[in-house]
Amino acid sequence: MSKKFYITTAIDYANGSPHLGHAYEKVLTDIVARFRRLMGDEVRFLTGLDEHGQKVQMSAEKAGVTPIEVCDRLAAEFEGLCAALHITNDDYIRTTQDRHKVVVQDVLQKLYDKGEIYKADYNGYYSVRQEQFVTEKEKVDGKWPEIYGEVTEVTESNYFFKLSQYQDWLVDTIKTNEQMIYPRFRSADALQFLKEPLNDLCISRPKERLEWGIELPFDKDFVTYVWFDALTNYITAAGYGTSEFDEQWPADYHVIGKDILVPPHAVYWPIMLKALDIDLPKHFLVHGWWLSSGNKMSKSSGEVVKPLDLIEQFGPDAFRYFVTREMNVGQDSEFSLDLFMRRYNSDLANDLGNLVSRLLNMGQRYAEGKVPSVEVQDAPEKELKSLWEDSAKELIPLFENFQFHKALELIFTFVSGINRYAETRAPWKLAKSEEAADQAALRTSLATMAEALRLAVVMLTPVMPEISDKIRALVGAESFDRLEGQLEWGSKLEGKALGEKAILFPRPESK
């Protein structure tokens, strides 16, 4: 039995519509999943929605509807985003599903029976916005940071998970496993958090304050709070408690934003798994934030981008290309409509789109709509082939190391090289000559451009699947489901039908 390549996104919270950060995380994870499939892995790709909690309950009360109605509406929005972006997730988990409730109650009961969960009184401060208890040490200059919103003092009984006893083990695990968190420098965030003594983790809320949650199996007056509900989704979807679990767990990658690495994913989740005697995820792939004028985009600042609007106007592949080209995984990146339009017009419409259009136009005019044969191998052909071979050997390593922005830079440098080749050979001039040598060069130039375009979109496929498929069809290349052999110059396109002239990246109407 071979283990599947299991990759997950963080599950989104049912407290608002999808934004740029949600869309980017889906695209990033989808690119990894598509690439691993091309490398021959059997992939399982999970995303989903976190649906319980006080914010959802409050939103429902404010709207005069039930919490599940709020969740159903937002689930449709988030699943719609996945469909619009051609996300190839194999599963979509919702934490209100029965399959998830069963697992949550099972792991809670196991830990309670082992003595890992206990009941105690708590007196302290509570942030409604973050739905968590906070301490005085979280204050900055004597004030609660804005991220906590309104903070109130509460006194109540709750259940706690014995987090603190695993602190030394977790520190040692992060220090010794250098591959656990990527990029590696993000490990410092976790280790910095762990320099302070861990408090045991409150994992419940009394029903008198919060009814919208999964009931504790050992106390019907309480529901479990976010950690044992939301984080457990990863093992629920992997088939925890069934024969399928060993085929999928541990996760190869949890793809998450840097703001939820610490403490949820790098502290609470590993300790929860350790207490349950379950293997840890192999890696956390941690991406940065999208910034606007140097500041994080947020609803509170009014800086938001509605990805569905951009997708509708420019197409999913243009959106996927931009966010992948601009974001160095692990770092923050700037987003603006001006930046988006420059990439769209320069890289996509001008460099790639016009190149395809020129080839198809010349193919119909000079080669009866078919890819001709390569008849000469002079300096222009050798130069372009050499450029490809230098680029091709770097592309797979770049994808394996999540350096997608550099891979795209290489691919579009090659696209520019094809355009230079076209200018050098100038098929439109060769077509005017009756010399046999010029006619041979004409046929060679069109065949070379077709082959170069086929190669250019091989590694563009995980990023821009729809456009890559279109270009392959237009130059007569076959589709493929494995990378093996696809990056080698010298396909059998001769005689294949070229498509009619196509506009792949139309100039959008001003909006």
C-alpha cells in the first residue's frame, strides 16, 4: 500500500466572503497538487470551511437566521471560488458534517479518558473578535492590540487541555526537524513563542454562552472550542478511525498563512497529535500576506480585493499567474490593480498572447494551417534551443522548492526568446522570397516557434491550466498527465493542424 500525497489548505472561517488571501492560498496549494500529479504522485487535496464559534452565532442572530444558514451561504461562496479558479481539491470538508463531529468527539473522549483534559475555573480576559482568552502580557503599551477588538473580563468554569507538559518536547522537535516548517526562518516565530511558559489550553465554552459548536462527549453542558474542532479537520478528512487513514496520514504539507502558524498550527496542533499518539504532519508550508501600500489588506482598513471580480473580468488563469508570479512563497507581497494590469498587458497579452496569435496567423497564411517540418539548424535555432535547455533543467527543482515566481520568470524569459527568434527569422519577410533556402527557413521558423510554444507551456500547466491546454491544442500538441519526456526538445508536431487565430488575453473593458 503506497501512501498518497496529502496536501491541505487551512480551512476558511465562516465569518465573511472570500478575499485575496483565501484565493491565493487555494491557488498555491493547487499548483503544488497539480505538479505532484504530473510527477506521478497520487494526490489527495483538501480544503474546507470552519463553521462553529461565537462569531458565526452572533452573525446569525444579527441577521435573524440560523447559524447553519449563514454557513450554507458562505460554503457556497467559498466552493464557488474554488470552481472559478479551477482548484482541483478532492474533498471539501465542513466542520458541521457528521463525519467530522464523530471524530472530534472521539478524540476528545480519548484525551479525557487519558487524563489530558480537566475542568477548572477561569478568571481573566476574553477577546470576542479572536474568540480566545488573553492575558496581560498580550497588551502593548498598556492597551489591547486592535486585533483583539473588545476585551472583557470573565469568570467561568471550562475544560482545559494539558498543553504545558509537552513544551520541551515541541521545542526539541522544531529544532531538530529542520524540514518541518518552510521557509525555515518561520521556525523562529514558533521558537520565540515557546520561550515563554505555555499555559494549558482552554478547549470548551459553556452552552449558556455559546451553543453553536460540537458538544463535549463527557459534559453535555459544554461545546468544544475552535482548536479541537477546526484543527481536527485534517485527520477527519484523512479517514481517522478507518482503514484509509494510513494511506493518507501524515499530511505531506499543511499550507497556511503566517498569521496562523503560531500558535495554532505550530504549537497546539503538534501537541494535540502527540497526545493522541498520531504522527505529525511532515511539513508546514507558510506563505506571507498580501499588502497594499505596505500594509496588510484587511476588512477593517477597507483594503480588500474581491477575487471573483478579477476572475470574472480577466479569467482565472490571469489571476493565478499574477498571484504566483508576484508572491515569493513565505514573504509578503504587494498587490495593486496597477501591478495586476502591468503583468496582464506585458507578460500575458503582449509576450505570450501576441506570440501565439502571430504563429497561428502565419501558419494559416504560409503553411496551409499545419506545422511544417524543420529543415535547417542555423544559429537562430541553436540559440533558442540552448536557451530552452538552460531553462528546462532548472524548472523542476524550482517547483519542488516552491520557487514558483522564479520558475515563471524563467518561462517568460524563454517566451521573450521565442519572440526574439521570430523577429530574427522574420517569417513574413521570408514568405516574400522565392529562394529555396528562404522557403526552407520559413518552414523551419514556423515549426520551431510551434515546438517552443509547446515547451513553454509544459511547466506553465500547473499555474495556468486552461490557457496551457488551449495553446497545446492550437499548436497541435497532445495533452499529458505525466511530465516524463515533456521537457525534451523535439516533439512530433510536424503535420499537426494549427488552430485559427485566437485572442487568449483580450483587452478588458475599463471598470
